[in-house]
Amino acid sequence: RQSQYKIRQKTISYKEVSELTTLQDRGDKELIEKDLQQQIITITTNGTLTPLPSDYDLGDTVTVRIKTSLFTIDGAYRIYGVKTVISDTDEETIDITFNP
């Protein structure tokens, strides 16, 4: 399953903290915030519509605004995946995966 679910990790530095309990409290707070459910969004678009695939890349932060009768998405999201499919009739579709 590791090939399906990417590991996302980062180093957090609290160089200004000298008390172990303060450091532990900050670490616990980070873990709680990261443990909250993440909203992952994948949209499918036509490859001929703007923005074009050449206008964005993995890691870019873009504004996503989608409003339907079921949900509203309006915010800045980071691109974590791009999958391009070209059909036998040369129609291009692009799946873009975002995460806040």
C-alpha cells in the first residue's frame, strides 16, 4: 500500500525552547493538529481548458473554487498529484489531487 499512499513528513524546529515540558507540549500540539482528518480533493478537467497543464506543477499552491448544491470548496490548496489520460480519440483528461 505504500505505493498508493505517500509519506508526507517534515522537520519542525523549536530552537528557542529550552524546557523539555514546553518542547513536549508543542510537539503534542503539532501531532493533534496533524491527526485531524485531512480533506483530499481530486478534480477531473479537460486538458484543453484553462488553466492548461503547463500552467501548474506538483507542489504549486492554487486557488480552488467549486460550488455545487452538495458542497462548496473555496481556498488555497497544494497540488499533490497530476494524472493525465489521453483517450484513443485524443481526448485529454487530467486528474488533479489537492490538499490544504
